[in-house]
Amino acid sequence: MRLYRLCIRLWLWACLVCAGEPVLAHLVTVVYNDKTPAIQEASDSLVQELVRTGMARQDIQLLTTAEFLEASLHALDHRLIVSLGTDAFRQVTAQNSKTALIAALIPRISYERVLSESNRKNQANVSALYLDQPFTRQLDLLRLALPAVRRVGVLWGPESITQQALLTAALQGRGLELSEGLITEGQPLIGPLRSALADADVLLAVADGNVYNASSVSNILLTSYRAKTPVLAFSPAYVKAGALLSVHTTAAQASLKVASVASHYLQTGNLPASQYPADFSVSVNAYVARSLGLSLDAEALSERLHKLEKRP
């Protein structure tokens, strides 16, 4: 069916060209790799929001990376491309270096790595809406939820270590100290984890696939729990797995911002600088909170954090 839909698109495009008609002038192409529940939610919300802002549904096309690569061979016209996820961003940058591009649902370190490895010469027409949260927001949540925290532990990986200076500055601005461990290739997890947890009041999880992945996260959470060191995660899935709390942006929240940026670009021809998400949610593991003698309300924390960021 995907191949059939793509053939129909190509046929229509060829007919327009042969007839001397312009290809769709306000075409937004959304590219994704695998349609996971988060990608499905984001793409559905994005289409709905673009239509709500006045765009015709036929001006928006959804393509898998395979369909996008095939379409690229026929030089289909895209006014704007939106990639959802790291893999989709990598594929798009490898195949298209001219069309304006918004990278969404991608952590900052992944975006910067893929962009630096790409051959995209014009980086002025590409912008990212990061999936991860700024350190300032995460630390402000810690101060709201755990006001007694003085020392923050971090387990770095080979990619996330590039953000060390950003975190250090955010910590210093709030009078907090850092306890850290660095995982290098081939090194066992336990040593750096113990260094990060040493004298730490909380473990701040920083998105890095070399550190937090399916084979390691349970060990990290269990070791932290046994040390009575709560974990502030970057995903509600980790909260369900045993982290105390997380601040994160949902796929639906991210898609609203993507639609806003896309509409602005189509009207003005300008993309904003890459940015962290403006909207976010907070999740709390009530069981872990009770075991640590804490009483935390996710909704109240989210409301207080939003108000704090709106304060002059």
C-alpha cells in the first residue's frame, strides 16, 4: 500500500509538470523512520494542527524514510521538510541539502552530531526543536521537588559529556555542586556510576544512548534506589521503571510547536534558531516517592515550574 500511494503521488506530480502546472506551493513533507506510538501521536497531532492553522490537508504528505528516499530520486518539490526522530533526520540530511528542514523529536546531542557528520553546506535553513529539556528547567524542578538537594550526580557518556559545561554553568547559577562519572567505550558501568552517586543527593539522567539503554537502565535505577538516591529522568518510561520523577515534552506538545514554526516559515521564509521545548509535563513515581518519605504531586510541580519560567 505504501508503494501504491507513492506511485500515485509520483504520477500526479508528473501530470502537473507535463501540463505546465506548478507543483504544490505549500507542501509540507513529514518524514519518519518507524511509526512508533510516539511518532504516530506526533504525526497525527502535527497534521491536525497544520490543518487547523489553515493549510489544506492535500498540501501535507507523510512519508517513511524509504518513501522519502524514493521520492528524492524524482526530485519532488518540498517547500518544507519535517523529520521526526534521529534516524529520519539523518536520512533527510543525507539526501536533501537545499530544502528547509525542521528536525523534531530529537535530543540536542543527536542533532548536533548528525548535522556535523552530514554534507549539508547550508545550515541556515535547518532548525531543531529539541526533545530533551534545558538543564536550567531540570534543576529548577529539583529545587521545587527536593529543596534540600545540594549535590547533583551525573553519569556522562561519550556524547553527553559535550554538555558538561552547560550543566556546570546551570549548577553554579543555583549554588549546586556536581558529582560525576564518565563511561568510556568498553568500560564497565559500575565504577562510573559509583563515582556519580558518591555524596550525591540526586542522580540527574542525561540522554545518551551509550549510558541509558535497554541493557543498562534497570541496573542504574536499582543501584540508585539501593543507595537511596532519587533519579530525575528525561522520560516518563523511566519513571515507570523506577525513577522518582521526570520533566519531559510529550509528542503532542512537541507537534504543536512544530506546526507553529512550520506555519511561520511558510509565511515568512525564515526558520528560528534551534530551541528547547517551551511546553512540558512532569511525571512522578508515587511508590518510589513514598519509599523515600516524599509526597510529590506531578500536576502541582508542573504548574509551579511553568509559573517559575513565566516570571520576569
